[in-house]
Amino acid sequence: MPGLTFTYAVDGNDYHKAGEASRSAKFALKKLGLPPEVVRRVGICMYEGEINMVIHADGGTATLKVGMDEIEIELEDKGPGIPDLELAMQEGWSTADSQANQLGFGAGMGLPNMRRYSDEMQIDTTVGEGTTVRMIIKIR
Amino acid sequence: MKVKEIRDLLEAQILCGEDQLENDLQGVFASDFMSDILAFTDSQQILVTGMINPQVVRTAEMVDMKCIIFVRGKMPTEEIISLAEESGMIVLASRFLMYSACGILYSREEDPKPCRV
Ligand SMILES: Nc1ncnc2c1ncn2[C@@H]1O[C@H](COP(=O)(O)OP(=O)(O)OP(=O)(O)O)[C@@H](O)[C@H]1O
Ligand SMILES: [Mg+2]
């Protein structure tokens, strides 16, 4: 897919900075003049994924590919992986610790939100190796 | 509802966005859970929260909020305020509890609706 690619390193130890990559990405997409509704959906999906990488894994890499018809978001981490994906996808399921709770996370709504706001979502995860989440948002 | 009206109703202090006092904002969403904010807001422009951290600003930004109201007398740090300022957001701090702040704003809302999910 030709187009623009943005790559962000997400620090897994800096809770304070969590969400900053998505903030930069949203800013960049706005500047490209993409429809506000598309920018909003990309922002929400990437932000939920970025926060998950910080609070559940040790950070990772977020990549945004902007094509003519769609935007692809890829979030890759080398964290603990997700043992039961079906359970993790359920609204309300969370293993977030108290540090994440203090930031307002841990409602178990992130993955369901990502599914709701993306057109396609695919998760590859292996326990002990890591997780890669890929989402597509179509530009209509 | 105008920002200055909200400020007066909630006896709030305005921490940034003084230049937007005359702006007319629509719709209120209140929560301390960031994912709830991301899941359930559609076009609300005002966020009421008791959570104080930079993620509140980033979360609000993701759903295009225009104004954050911190309740329960909690004061955001300089870092949080400058993050909001950078994004052109209005920040208010009120001593009302979440329940009261929401009650006051709700009583002024023209057409309250149940959530769409
Ligand atoms: N990148 C990841 N690595 C390891 N586990 C993950 C990852 N992302 C999600 N999970 C697991 O899936 C669960 C559900 O994730 P989800 O984002 O839906 O909720 P949450 O992050 O716990 O809370 P919220 O997103 O509402 O703040 C998490 O609690 C965690 O156990
Ligand atoms: Mg999450």
C-alpha cells in the first residue's frame, strides 16, 4: 500500500507519557486534512492499543500507514501475550493492576472499543512472546 | 451552554482557555474511567471527571472534547494544564462533587438522552 508511514516507539515504563504517540498521530492526521470522523476513530483505536502496550506489556512499536482508501494501525509488543483472547475481548474483563486503575484504566473496555471503532481488527498473540494488533479504518 | 455560565454555575476556577468564555458548548459526559469516555461519547464537548492525570487530557483529545471540568476540588498540575492549553482546550476546576456538578449541568441540558450502545 503506497502512502505515508508513521512509526512511534512506545515506552512501557513511562506511565506519564502513555498516549503521547496517539496524540502526535492524531495531530499529524488532522494536518493531512483527513475527515474528522476518520481521525477520531483512528485516534481512539490507536490510543486504546497504545495504553494496553504500556499497562499490560512493556511498551512496543506503533505504526500508522496512511493509504488512499484506508489507514492501518499496527501495535506490536514483546509483552506477556494474552492467554485467553476470547475472554480478553469481553467487555468488563481486565487484569489491569492498581497503577493502571489510578490512571483511569482497567474497565475492560479497550479491546471492545477497538473492535467497535475499526472496520477490521486482527490480534496475533503468543504467551511469553508478545502481541500484535492490526486495525484498519476505511476512509469514506 | 456558555463557558462562563458553566464557570458561574459550578463556582469554578478557569485554569486555561480564558479567551473562550463566550464559547457555546454542547453535551456533557462524566466519568473517571478513560475507556468509558472513549466508548460512550459521541459528540459531547464537555468532560466532567475527578481523575487527575495527563491521560485525562489525552483521552479527552481523542474524542474531540473542548472542555474538561475537574471536580471535587482537585487541582491539575501545571503539566496537565499546559498539555490542555497546547490542544486549545478549556480547563475548569470546581469544588462540587461529581454528583452535584453533574446534577447542576444536567438540569440545564435541553434534551437528555440514554446512551446509544
Ligand atoms: N498488549 C497486551 N498484552 C498483554 N495483555 C493484553 C494486551 N492488551 C490487552 N491485554 C489483556 O486483555 C485484557 C482486556 O484488555 P482491554 O483493553 O479490553 O481492557 P483493560 O486494558 O484491562 O481496561 P481498559 O482498556 O478499559 O482501560 C487486559 O486486562 C489484559 O489482560
Ligand atoms: Mg485497555
